[in-house]
Amino acid sequence: MAYIMNDYSKSIRPLILVTNDDGVRAPGLKAMVDAVKDLGEVIVVAPAQPQSGQSSALSVNKPLRINEHEDYNGVRVFSVTGTPVDCVKLGLHSIVSRKPDFLFSGINHGSNSGNAITYSGTMGAVIEGCTEGICSVGFSLLHHSLAADFSLSSELVKELATRVVTNPLTTHQCLNINIPAKVVPEGARVCRAAIGHWSEQYERYLDPQGKPFYWLTGRFINEEPNAIDTDEYWLSKNYISVVPVTPDQTLFSAIDPMSKVFNIS
Amino acid sequence: MAYIMNDYSKSIRPLILVTNDDGVRAPGLKAMVDAVKDLGEVIVVAPAQPQSGQSSALSVNKPLRINEHEDYNGVRVFSVTGTPVDCVKLGLHSIVSRKPDFLFSGINHGSNSGNAITYSGTMGAVIEGCTEGICSVGFSLLHHSLAADFSLSSELVKELATRVVTNPLTTHQCLNINIPAKVVPEGARVCRAAIGHWSEQYERYLDPQGKPFYWLTGRFINEEPNAIDTDEYWLSKNYISVVPVTPDQTLFSAIDPMSKVFNIS
């Protein structure tokens, strides 16, 4: 599968695959379509059910279904009964007629800054697209309210997506873009992800038989609260954060020092 | 939660958390315990059901249960009704009495080389442990047969785990170790993960009502078949591969060039 670069001289409109992790019925998905529908030919392949926190999980031990839904603003909409990665993989295999030029994932309902990329299904889809050689970008809105108005961020997403389409990313690079909830951000900054972890908190309940069960809660602990080059910093200053992401998690700087400890002849 | 460094001068044995993604009943889990039980105080917290391909997925929209199982060779064994990341998070919160000094995940039934780290539940647990400040290592055996004999690899895992315990990793570093299926590897090499992707193949079936469904298949496509510094290369030469892994997926080298395109004042 060679990457079909968009060649504007041939007047072929780029094919844009839109997906998300909040599911095919999420308002943010429609806002994503609205933001990019003028940039090319758009097709939606999104999870049938919400898939928040599904990371790069894929379905290995169960079958998948594809369903087509009502068009949205002239765009065909499909769902897959799996994870965001399943949507990308099965979408490429069985739904799209040619390899997409771009993949846009979102607009996610809530932040994916800091190390949320590790758990984010939104970014799982982006990393999958990138691994497949597609120029892929995830968008998240820092708004957890059910009443979040994605239309306000749609113009910002359109501006950034246009920059992506006119300046496609290099192979093996993708982007994690987070947008502050305020209507008018100060601007946008390319930056690194803040190092941190989630406070491991669980609510403990007792079922009617008196047996305990647990429900995840907790919040992100920024381990670098004083750093001024992280996504957390720029978001706190009401800027959009744009983090370049690599699917390759090799820590290259550790190869030489670790060789002294772990190489065995 | 401060990281309690093991201080041998105080004769406190390190606490070792063992987990996996093949589930609490997997033979590889017992082999993992056998390999590390002499290195400290061991406790097992593993998924109640197999979780292959679950990556760093976590359960946000469902409750979790903890169950205790029969001891294995004097080691207490717990299961969590969720993903490998759920095991680490809930294990730290509600099962272990103090923060573990080490986390060993595996021995996985099958390879996690190349970009399998993206999808691997084995490595999802490792990255979670690392993010929590625990020295964390994943082990996988390149053997997909149900009859895989993990006892043969247990000595190799013990040798490598001993090196980890006597040379704890720096914070924000973890390891992805793959072991060839042959009984006696040539040795071990610290190296990088091969860049590649999975061929997107699905078997297509028709259900009794004639409606199609799909089941994932496919194989890893090494995009660097001629590189001689990757895990795929060393495994092909019958060496154990040891890949240093970072949870932080920021592509630092892209921050400056991308700033010219995406920074907005």
C-alpha cells in the first residue's frame, strides 16, 4: 500500500478519514466533519459505542461489524463495533475505496494533554493512521460538560487542519492538538507533552451482596508544574497546544548505556 | 507516593509486582513468578481474562472486581476484571501494601517486537508501572504454540531480571524484552524497535442471516528488513532483544520545524 500523496495539480481532492473515540453519535464528530469538509472528500468511520480510554487497543478475539448510518452534510458515515484502532484498520481494509491522504480524529470531548496520549482512543486512532503512512492529527477540546459547544472550536480546528493539509507531516510524525475551552484562545504553540501521571484513585462500593467493586476516578498530576515548554503550560495560558508525536517508543539515548548492563555475548 | 528505593543495607527485600496480558491462568505468568521469586517479595495482580491487544486501555465506564486465587509457590495471586493497566492501577491502589520496587510483565505468549509495543497489553502494564515511577520490564517469548514451554525461558528471564534488580532503570525508562523460541539464544542485545506496521488483513464471513462480519488477521511488515540494529534483526539472529522504551511519545526533533507551521500568535 503506497502512500498516495495528494497532487493538487491533478485536481484530485484529498481523501480525509474522520474518526474519534467518543463514538459515531458524538457531537464532536460532527464538529470535526464540519471543520474539514471543505478540505477534501470526507468519509467517517467511527466506533459504534464510546471508546474513551481505549488507547491503541484492538479486537483480536472477537468479530467486528460495519454499519452505515445516515449521511451527515453529504458525508457518508460508517461505524465499526470495536475500538478506534479497529475503525482505522477495518476502515482501510473494507470501507474506503483508496488510501486516505489525511486522518483527523476528534473532536474529543475532554483533554488529551500530558500523558493522556497513552490512554486516549482519539490518539490511538491517530497513531494507527500514522503507522499506516497517513498524515494523522488528533483534536481534543478541554470541555467535559455534556453541553460542550463544539461549533465554537470548529473554526479553530478548520484553521489548523487547513495548515496540515497544505503542509503535510513527514512520515512517522503525527500531532496531538488540544484546544482550551475558552471561545477565543490566545494562539497556538508547538510544544512537548508534560510529564506526569494520574492519581490512582478509585471509588469503592459494596454491591447488594456486600462484595466490593471499584470505579476509576483520579486526576492528572503534572510532574513539571514549573516548566514553560509543555502542553499543560500553554493550555493554562489559554493557547492551543500542538504536540508532535512519534509512534516509535524506543528511548534511543538509553541504548548505549543499557548495552553495558544487558548485552550478553 | 514517593518511590521507595530498595535499600539492601536495610535487608528489606524488594517488592516485585508481576502481571501480564494473557490472564491469571496463563502458563507464562507462572514461569514469570518462577523466574523472579528469589529476587524479592513477589505478588501477582493479573487480568481475570486474556487481554491480548489491549495496549494501555483502561476501564473508565465500568466497575472492577478483585479476586484472590490459590497461592502459587507461596506467592499470593490476585486477579482484576479489567485490562493490564487496570491491574497496575487498582493493584497499586487496593492490593499491595507498599509501592512495588519492580514490575515484571509476562512472560507473554508470543512476540512483542517491532511496533507490537503499540498494541501489547504486556507493555501497556510496563508503561503504566514506569509512569508510576516503578522500574518496569516486559518479557515475551516468540512462541505462539499452545504447547510453548515457558520453563525453558524462565532461566533466561531470571538472568535478565537479576540484572534489572541489581541495576535499576532510570526514572521514565522501561524495557521491552523479547526472547527467541529456541532453547539457547546466542546472547542478548540492547537495540531499537524495528519500524513497521501490520498488514491489514481481515477474514470476511457471513452470519446465518447473510450479514458480513470480520475477524482480524495479518502479520508484521518490517519496513527496515536490511537494518542491523533493530529487535527484528537480533531476534532473527537468535539473540534476545532488549529495547529501552519511553512512555513520552513527544517527537522532540519536530518541535522547532513544526513551530514555523503551527504556531499562531
